[in-house]
Amino acid sequence: MDMKIASNISGSWQRYLVDNGNGVGYHSAMAVDSNDDLHIVYSTNAAGNTVYYAEGASGSAWSLSNQGSSRNTFSMYIDQFDIVHISEYKGGSDLGYSMTAPGGTRQSMTIDSVGDVGYGNDIVVDDNNMVHVAYFDSSNKLLKYANRSTGMYMSHEVTVQFGQYGNVTGTVVDNSTIRVTAPAALDAAESVIMTLWGADGIGYDLSSTFRFYNDDDVDSDGVLNNDDDCPNEYGLSSVDLDGCPDRDADGVSDVADVFPDEPTQSTDTDGDGCGDAASGFNGDQFPSDATQCADTDNDGYGDNQTGTEPDDCPSVAGNSTVNGYGCPDNDGDGWPNSLDAFPDDANETVDSDGDGVGDNSDAYPYNPDETLDSDGDGVGDNADEFPFNSLEIFDSDGDGVGDNSDMFPNDANETVDTDGDGVGDNADLFPNDMSEWIDSDGDGVGDNSDPFPFLSNTTDGDGDGYFDSQDRFPEDSSQWNDSDNDGFGDNPLGNDPDLFPNNPTQWNDFDADGYGDNWGTDAWNSTRLFVWPGQFVENALMADHCPTEFGNSTADGFTGCPDSDMDGIADLYDEVEDTTPVEQFDSDNDGITDANDLCPNTTPGALVDSQGCVIEVTTEESTEDESFFGSLLDGDGDTLTQTVGIGAILLALFAMLQTNAVMAVLPDAFRWMQVIRTSKKLSREEMNELTYLQSLVQAYHTDMETLVEELQQLNSDLTARYTNNEIRKDTREKLITLIDDLLTTSPEQMKRIAYNDAYFGLIGTIDTQERTKLLKEEIAMRELDVPEESTPSDHPSPDQKGVINAEDGHEYLEMPAQSGTWFIRNSSTGEWDRWQ
């Protein structure tokens, strides 16, 4: 149960909590003092009827105090001195009384205790401070009354002191007025402090002063009556009137001052409530404009957005007048910077197409890609490829000539066709002859009139003795014929010679074992290393399965690989164990077993002595060597036995067969077996350096840019090593000569050089005398090499059919049957050629 109060000061009842103790709020009584504070007395319904006294106000905190027990009905009254009087009934007993003065303690007494008295009591205090209590005597069933003076009285006189002029007695009229007669002050005209003295002898100074007046200045304002516009009112005005009241002391009388309490303002011309003094309080920056008052940024445009020319940027000074007043306008064109696309250009404001050029200057204000049309052709300069030529707009082929003038508007290489043959003058070798335009062979005769349009009719461009019209290699003086049409010349002494002149699928033989580097079997692709020579050629013949190793295998299509037991099967596929005794092994195949070979790793094909080491043959000894090998090949047995003995003969024959194995299977090349190259004459240092140079070329010949960098670096290294005495001068000069040559070599030639040992001097060479002799023999053999006519009995006719080999795609024929003699169809002539 709570103790609450209710108030309807707001027009509706509002409830407020006073005490939420246990069982509170019974038999309550309440009164209001002169300060509008509420005083409440109440009891609980718990045992003992505890009494509580509360003081507070609606909606505020309450001060609670315990006043004892055994009382249960109350009446309360607050007198003029804010003394709280309470009458209280002690149930079944007597009537009590208590009083509490402001700031004092509670004082209690008993009014009546005879019988059961006090029930239904009521208390009141009159203006003479007499307390009156009415109550019921339950024992005698009587209404009783009691009274008593509070001991308080009200005096209406007070002593008032007028400074040094003495004291007088004043009469208190009400709470705000004291009537008093001031003491005489003769001619004094001054103000003095007034003091009220209480009965307790304590003085209280009043906040206002009392002024004594002079007869010539009745209002004592310092302005004589004759000059005082307000002689009976104290005033210090001096601007419009003299001596009239001027509360704000600004010199303007209150009657004329629109702002009598604001010293910084006095007039308001436009009546907008802002004083005319702009620098004063609430000063009017626009004293003649009632719609504007303040101008925060002092730019001449008022802050009031509903007034005249309101400032759109009230906190930033500005001078804009278009689409907003008072905002910054750098170029003074009236447009605020925030809306001006060109805030610093008074001639431009808007950029409709956003191309950075103002609409006033933009020939195409709504096209962001164009701003000018210099030639006035209606096409903007950016799109007009000829912005200063009104006759041209486009140049479709980008040759600098406009489409309107260009006879070939879509061909950047042509613009004019003088002879009207449809071929532009730049491409037309005969620009004034409409019947000719091409001269493929460059002989001065147009192709339409030239019987040999692709061959020069009268020139030999490379000076090799063959007219260009007949020369298969018109730009290479070392080659002129290509029998098998594979792009490699037949001349073995020329550039990029074809080691297989009658086999269009082969031309190089890196390991010189008679089998070409190219291959035509797809299954070999996965076994070929990228550094190996050769390339894939469809249906390639005489393909070397081991292109970097000299070999003699012939079985199962795996030709050209080492075959140690000579059974035709390559060692890497030969599952039959080699039973050759260890003492018969010959690792380098030089004819000298490893047990007796002092040089077991000689180069394949090299001429060796009885101890397996290379025989060095000098130029001076060439005549004797040539005589020896000539006799050897001619079959002169005496020469053989007398010169080197039977063992050396076998060695020489073995070396010849290894280095010229290819000649044994290619009849056209057999005549070249008559020459065995003389041994190379290189020092070990030169061999090492040349071998490294060849390895460098082999590694990077497919990447010319890297190869050139590596060669240039090697060139520098050689110079440094020579300077440090690490290599000999002739070695350096030899290497630099080769490097200079390699740096000018074409990529196609570089691929052929990479695996050509002769180019790097790593195999022997043929001297001039031998080359001359061989050339003569070649010419003689060409003249005498008349094909023998095959009789019908031993040579098939073109009409006869053979069998297509699935591996190489060629047609083969055995004739006579079971004879072991085979023929292959020549794909060019259709004739049958004997297969060797």
C-alpha cells in the first residue's frame, strides 16, 4: 500500500507517490504553506499505528520523518507564519496537539484526556494567532471545543534608516509596501541606502536607494528643471530629449528608443525588429529592407531565405546573382562557382556535353567528342581526319590521302592508278602501261609478256655460271641443282649441301653413319630430344633413330643406332646378351680392342695407329697420304703391305667404312668415298674453345636474340682471358673470327651450322688441290653418267604394279620374284629405280 497525492493543476488529475512503505497512507491530513510546499501527516495500518510526517511538492522528492505511534486520526492547519498545527486522536484515549515552526522542531502537548475524547477533531488558526480545535467526546457523546494562543503576534510598524540622515518609523501596509516619511535633508540632492531594523536589533539593507532632491532639479538627474524635458522624472537622455528616462543609457530617451533596454540600438527604420546600428546587438545589415536583417558573411545578401535576394551561401561571402545570390563567383559572370562549369572564365558557364569546353565556344555543345569544325564541313575536327580540308573527311586506309581523292581508299599502300589498270602506281612496276604491272623475275619484262616470268632470262645473279632461269639457287653461287627437290643443293662443297641428293626426305647426317637426321614415324616423336638434329618429315626414308650416335642397326625400322653384335638390332632394343669376350671389346670402334687401346675414346672414323691413337697427318705429308689412300682404294696390295702392314690396312678400311657408311648405300655419292679428310690440326686449347663455341650455338640456335647476347659475352670473355694470359693469341683470333661470322649468319643458316663439326674445325678438311680434283671428277662423271637401259628381263616397266610400304608410303617391286633385287617407284617420273 502506498501514500499518494493527486493534483489537477494541469486540468486533469495527476497522481504522485509520497511514500511506498508498508501499509502507509491511513487517516491523512494535508495543508499548503505560503511557499506552496505541501505538508502531510498520516499513519500506517500496522500494529502501533506509526505516524509519519511528509513535506514536499508535486512531482518532487519528499522529506519523511517518523513521529511515533498510537495515533490514527488527524487535522492540520498552517498559519500566516507557516507554522504547522496538528490535532491528533489517540484511538480510545485522549486528544493531542503539536506545532512545528519553519526550521524548528516539533512541540507536542495534550488538549484533553478525560474519557475517550478527540475522535473526529478539526483544527484552525485565526488572524489573531488563536488555535481553535473541535472534537467528539465518545464517552459522554458530546461535541467539545478548545482554544489556545500560539504566542505569536503581528506588528505593522518598522524602523527605517535613511543613511546619515537618521531613522524614522514606517507603517507596513502589505508584503510589498511600507509607508514612511523621509527625514529633512535641506538642499541635499543625493541618494542614500535604506536600512530596515527588526525587533531583534538586526538591520537589513534594501537593494534600492532613496534620493533627496534639489528644488532646481526636482528629479535630481543633473538637468535643471528649466532644461529638463522630463523635470519630474529622473533621466539622463541627451540625444532626442534632455533629462528624460533612458534605461539603457544610450542617450536616447525611452519614449523615443525602439530598444529602450539595449544600449547599442535605438532605431528600427524598416520595422523588422533589428536595430539600424549594424554593429550593435541584433544589428540590421539592411536597415531599409524589412525582409532582411542579418548578413553573416557580410557580402550584401541577407541570411533570411524568405526575404529579398536571400543569400544561398550565408556563411561564405560571395557575389553571385544568377541561380543563387551571395555565393562565391570567381569570374564575376553572376554564376556561383558551384554551378559554373568554368568558375574562372567569365565567358563560359555551362558545358552540356562535359567535354571541358564551354557551350559558348563549343561548336558541338551536345557532343562530348567534338568541339571544333575548323574547315566548316559539318564534321568535328576529332572525327575529321582532314580538319582543315573541307573536301575530305575520312582516310579509311590511313595513307594520308582522303577517301574522296584516293583511288584506293582501303589500301594504305596505294592512292593513284595512272594507267588505269586497277593496280596502284606503288605496286605497279609499269605504272604507265595498263597491260603490265608485275615483273616477278626482275628482268625488265612484264609477266604478261615474259615467257619465263619467274626466272631471269639473261642474268646469272650469283655468278655461278647458271642463268637464274635454270639455277635452283639463283642467289647462292655454291649451289645450283637440287635433284630431289628438298631445298638443299646437290653440291657437297656448297652451302647447306644435301648429303642425300636423291632422297627428298633427308639432307643432313649429324653422326655420319649413313642415316639421315629426319624421321617420319610418329612413334619416334616422344623419343626425340629437343637438342637433337633433324625434323619430322612425312614418310622419311633412311631415318636415323639415334641421330647423335654413329650406328649400324638395320632391323625393325630402328636404323642408325649402335649395334655392337652386328645382328642388325639396335643395342637399346637387343634382348640377346652380347657374348663377346671382354678382351675383344672395342668401345670406340677404331679396330683396336680396349685391352690394347691406349686411346679408348677416339672420335668415330678417325685414323688410328696400332695403339688406337689418332694419326696426325700434316699438310706437308698430304701427298704421301693421298698416295697411300689412293693405292688403298685402287686395290694396290703392294702399297698396302709395304707401307703400313696388314693390321693398319684393316684399321684404315674400318675407319673408311665408318666415316663413309652412307656412301655404301647411296650410289651417286660413292665417288666421294675416294677422299678421306685429313686430320685436323688443333691444339687441345683450341679444341676445348671450339667445342664450347659449337655447344653454345647448338643450345641457342633457335633463339637468335639470346644467342647474339651469348656470343657477344663470349667475345668479351676471350679478350679478358687473353689479357690475363689464359689463352693464346692465335686461339683468341680464331674464335673471334668465327664469332664475327656467326653474328652475321641468318637463322636458317645457323640451324645447319649448329651441328656441322667441319664449320667449327672439329673434323678434318679437304685441301684446295683435292677439291679441284674432285670437282673435275664430278664434272666428268656428270658428262659420262648416262643411264643404262634396262632390259625387259631385269628392269620393270612403269606399267608394272608393286606393293605400298605402310611405313614410308613408297611403292616397291621385287624383280625377278624371289631374286632379292628391289625397285622403288620414282614419284617424280613414275619410273622404277633400283633400290640399294
